[in-house]
Amino acid sequence: MIKATKQLLIIGYVWPEPDSSAAGRRMMELISIFQSAGWQITFATSAAESEYRTDLESLGVETVSIEVNSSTFDDFVSNLQPAAVLFDRFVIEEQFGWRVAEQCPNALRILDTEDLHFLRRSRKEAVKEEHTFTENDLLDEDTAKREIASIYRSDLSLIISEYEMQLLTSFFDIDDELLCYIPFLFDEIDKQKSRSWPSFDDRKHFMTIGNFHHPPNWDSVWYLHEKIWPLIRKELPEAQLHIYGSYVTQQARELHNPEKGFFIEGRAKKSQEVIQQARIMLAPLRFGAGLKGKLIEAMQCGTPSVTTAIGAEGLNGELPWAGEIADSPEDIAFKAVELYSNQTAWSRAQKNGINIINNRFVGPDFTKQFMERVKKISDSLESHRRQNFMGQMLQHHRVASTEYMSRWIEEKNS
């Protein structure tokens, strides 16, 4: 399909931590896809080392430490001459995209959005200001202008959610030739797998999980503590809520209250084990974007969930949800208690989760389509770029601004 001699450079925002975040798992998926197609991969980042990062070297991925606002990157990428460069989020494209375009003009430039940051930020502001979010709010979001400009400057942008694909093509009128929908990819859940899950009677209590550095996760923990858990606890006085996640803050630790059944547990050594022990996952996300990895993992563990419309966005399509969807504290608590107590409804929700995974997230079709897009654009890169005049224009003006700012910072620091 693609010759094994092709070189991919990934410029990472952080070192991938698949056990800490959905973004880390997403990065490892992309690495696996390119390796399976025969590509050699170099992963470069300016981020500090993390003790929980994946050992990329053991997987045959070369790793390089790079600097922001430094011409040393120019020398590095010029010597490497990759066939393609993948930017991990739009801020990385902003920092390094013009250098790649200058030193490797024939390299395919791919943007992995992870999720649409401007969508998450705009929804966060709506929650903060206590008004109902509408798509028109996005027009006032400066991050939207930056992120969409990054999409236009890139040859191909990877979009993880169907909703975000629709938003970009319909609301912002971006040509779908610049976009590629590629969600999380999983193996099919077969009967042997589902039979290995703990039964309804073998499970107890509620749980949630998520990196505490991620604002939507911390907000949902606060929301649970202040608005939802007291209502659930009133109806189920013996129930407990166990909250797992990496990078627990002091603010979060102060919510730990065993007397009220509210437990801040910290990092889970094996997330699937703690998810399978629980009867219900709670994920009352009030803002966010992309796909919510915790909810997919709950389906993979046979654990029904209670979440919001934003939490379920892009996951189930037209299929019934793997639990309950509600948006007010009262409805969330009511549905959580009902699902926790009703084995028939719980079993039906578990089957819905299997159906969602098997019908919407099982490759290899997504992988095949993605790599075909990579090859097609690579083979006609000049023509592809000529059809994207907006991207050419933004690239021209970005070089006239970002480049000189970066060079000024470099000179100032020298």
C-alpha cells in the first residue's frame, strides 16, 4: 500500500500517556496505524519528560527533544526530510507549521485536532456565564479563528467526532477534502468477552474517571459533589462514588469525604478493573468536545453510564444510549438511581453499549480509508494545495507574522 521507506514526523504537544487520557490513547492509535502501513516514525516534542509516558523507543519509534522558537528545529527537520508531518493539536501547528513548510515544502502536513478546542472553550464560557450555548457563540471565540486557520493551512485534518465534522462542513463551510473523520478504533466485543464481565449482582457503587488537569473532568467532579451526589445518596444511603484520575489537585482532594460516600481515589493502576467493579459510571459533563474516552471504556467494560447530551455527543449516532442521558442535576440523579436499581434496564443498557462499539468504532475500514486519503493527497499534493486558496493565503500571512515573532523571541533569548 505505502512503501516502508516513508518517514513520518509527529510533533507532540505532550508525551503520550494512554493510561492518563483519551488524547494519549488517540496518539498511540495513530502511531499504530502508520506503523502497520510500514512507515518509520519519529516523535518529537518540547514537553518535559513524564514518568507515565509510553516507552515509544521500545515500539520502534525514534524520540527527539526539540525547542520552541529555535532554529535548531529547522536543522533537525531539514535533515530528517519526512514525507509527512503530523501536528498534535493546532497550537503545535502554529508553533512549528511554518518551519516545516519552509524546510520541507513537499511534506504532507496533517493536523490531529484531538477535539475542537474552540468548541470546548465556548461551551465552558456558556456554563460560566450561565447561558445556553448555541453555535453562534463560536463566532465570538478567538480560538475558533486560530484553530480553523490551522485546519486551512494543513493538507488534511483529522476529526474524531461526527458532530464536529458536521459543524466544520456545514456551519463553517470547510471543504470536506481537507477533513478526515477517524474516531477511536476498537476490536469487536464478542460473546466470550461480554461473558467475562462481572454480573449486575457482583458489582456495586458508582464511579467516574478522568484526568484532573482536563477542565471538563474537574468541573464534572465539582458538579457531582455539589449538585448530584447528595440527591443520589439520599435515595441510596449505602452507595458510594469512587472518583479516579491522574494528576489529582489539592482542590479535588479536599472533596474526599468517606462519611458521605464520596471518594477521591487518584490514579487507577488499571482503569478497566475499577470500571468493571462499578455498577454505574457517572459522567455529568457540562462542557467539552470530541469523543469522551471514559464513556467508550465503560462500554468496553460492560458498565452502563449516566451522562449528559454533551457527554454522549458523537458516540451513539442513532443507536440507543448505553445507559441514560440527562442534563439537569435532578434528572441525572433520578435516572442514575433507577438504572442502579433495575437489573433489566441495566442489562439492556449493557447490550446497547456492545452495539455502539461494534457498529460504530470497529475498524479496519476507518484505518483503510485514512491511509488511502494520505496516499491520494501525497500523490497529488501540488494540485490539492492549489485548490485550497484560503490555506495558501493564511500560510502567506502566517509566515509574515508568526515567523518574525518567533525569530524575535529566539533572538531575545539568545
